[in-house]
Amino acid sequence: MRVFLHIRAIVALLAMLSHSPLHPTGITLFTGRFTRVAATQSFDPARVAIADLSSVATTTGRRHLNSIRILAASVGLAFATLIHVSPAAAAEDLAGAHDFDFEFGDWTVHHKLKRASGEWIEFEGTSTTWGVLDGRGNVEDNVFHRPGGDTRGLATRAYDPATGTWAIWWIDSRAPHGAMDPPVKGRFVNGVGNFYSDSEVNGRMVRTRYTWSKITPTSAQWEQAFSNDAGKTWGTTWIMTFKRVTK
């Protein structure tokens, strides 16, 4: 409705400026159809405006046809500005761009990891996170004091304002040049972040989920879970309990 009123006002104003007043019925016919066509999101505003205003020339009189065509082109350009400039400026969603700021700094981490055998093991580690990409990304550097020796892991995250979601990639120091898994993607809702990806493992599709929860200024929890039935059931395989290092 708002766009319709904008078009109607533009038509009336330009009609006065061109000294070729359109009959109110002609304005209504033009603005109504023009708005409906615009809803298809695939059209040439100037061309549609010329065709439509020419078609209502009988309402205003054939002697005004050339003025109407000039008017139509002007309206088309004006409307193109409305639909192609304003929405683009409003498209960015930055509401979640700082969702991971809570993790910036240094942490000690307690790990619970489920092995392929089903056995759970526990070990300690550390983690440090800092921001990149002018605040729209961050890097998490982890050290794992595993029973078999220390390893490292790196999480890189990037925020997409077009979708309002985060993507997270993981690099394992034990295979730093190995093929990277598809990034998990998602967002935070009510203080809990869930991030998902689908990948093929041994010929079967497996869904991965990362979950951030229990977030306070000095603590947080991360979990990794897998699903073999497209998310109907989940099995948790890794829990990291973060405690901030105070200096």
C-alpha cells in the first residue's frame, strides 16, 4: 500500500508539471496495474510505465499521448529508484554480528569426548578467541591436552548480514591440509546458538550440530552432536566447558 501511494503521488505531481493532467480514473488504473506488475520483481519500470500510461490515454485524451509517454518514463525511473535503492539499503541484518563477542579473551576448558568405541574420556585445554573482519568474524585457537599428547584446533567464523547467520569452519592440527568439512551455519536465539551442516561419511549422510549455551560473562558451554536420521535423534560426542581466565 505504501508503494502504491508513492506511485500515485508521483503520477499526480508529474502530470501537473507536464501540463497534461490525468483523469483520476487513469491514475487509478495505472498505479494499480503498475504495482501488481512490480510485485513480480522482474520487470522494466520505465517500459511498463510507458505501456500502461499509453493504454489509459483514452481516459485523458489522445492529444496528451506524447506528454503521457514522457510522464511514464519519469514515473518508471522514479519507481525504479524506490524498488532498487531503498530495499538494498535495508537488506543488511547486523543484529547477530556480535553474538560471539562473549567468547573474546582467554579461557581454560574442560573436555568430555566420546570415542568411536563409546568410551568417554576427559582432559583439559585452553582457548583464545579474537575478532577479525571488522567485527563480523572471529578466530578461536584451541590447545587440547589429550591423553596421547597435545593437539590444536582452530575454529574460524564469519557473519553474513544478508542472511543474519554465522558460518563456522574447523581446522584440525593433525590434518591441517585435509579436506575441510562443510561449515556449520546458524544463529543464536534466546541466548542459545545452534549451527548445522550435512556431509557424507562412509557413504551415509550425517548431520552435525554445534550448540552454544549456558553463557555468562565468565563461563560457557559448547557441544557437538551428530544425527544419522536428518535431525530426528541426536548423539552428543563432545562437551567443552569454558571458564574465563581472570588476570
